[in-house]
Amino acid sequence: MRQIPVDTNGATLMVAQPPQPKMKDKRNGVIATNLEGQTLMLIDVLFVMNGNAEVITVTVAEPDISGELAMGTPLALTGLVAAPWENEFNGQKRHGISFRAVAATSLVQATAKPKAA
């Protein structure tokens, strides 16, 4: 499948929804994993560029998510790619674009804990 690199330079990226496990089979509750057995997570990201805003869902392996990704947190996506997909189910054709990143990193510095006296 063709993967198209996405240039995030000049874009503002913020967490729209915190990471959630990607489901392989929603009916049976099976969580999706990559070839290394790592849980895949879905992050809804607000992608703002050139005055246009879109919410995209990005797949990232759980160990490659660093920092607290609460709603509204600015973040960086490393190795973001888009991949077109198409399938047919019960005679209905569906198509779209899926997004995947090598890593998702919070751009908010962890707050320093006060020292005990």
C-alpha cells in the first residue's frame, strides 16, 4: 500500500481526544497490536495549517507515546504518513485515508515538583 509522508512543518498540532486503544474486533473486544505485539493507540489530533483545521485520527504504538496527552495539549508527530484505503463489505464500497506516526510527543514540559523542606 502506498504511504505518503505528511509535512507537519508550519502546522499546529493539538490533542483533540486522548489516546485510546485501537480495536481490531469491536464485537469481541480484541485490541489491535503491531508486529512486535505492542498495543496500537488512536489519537484524535487537531491539525491546523494555512487557516484550515481538520481533526485526524492517528495510529501510534503505545510505547512511542511520550508525555501527558490530555485534550488541548500541543504535540509533535514524528514520521507521520497518510495511506489511502478501500474495502468492500456487504456490497458497499468504502474508502478513506488512514494516518500513522512513528511517535507522538507532548510539547508541554512536565511541571516541576516542589522540593520537600
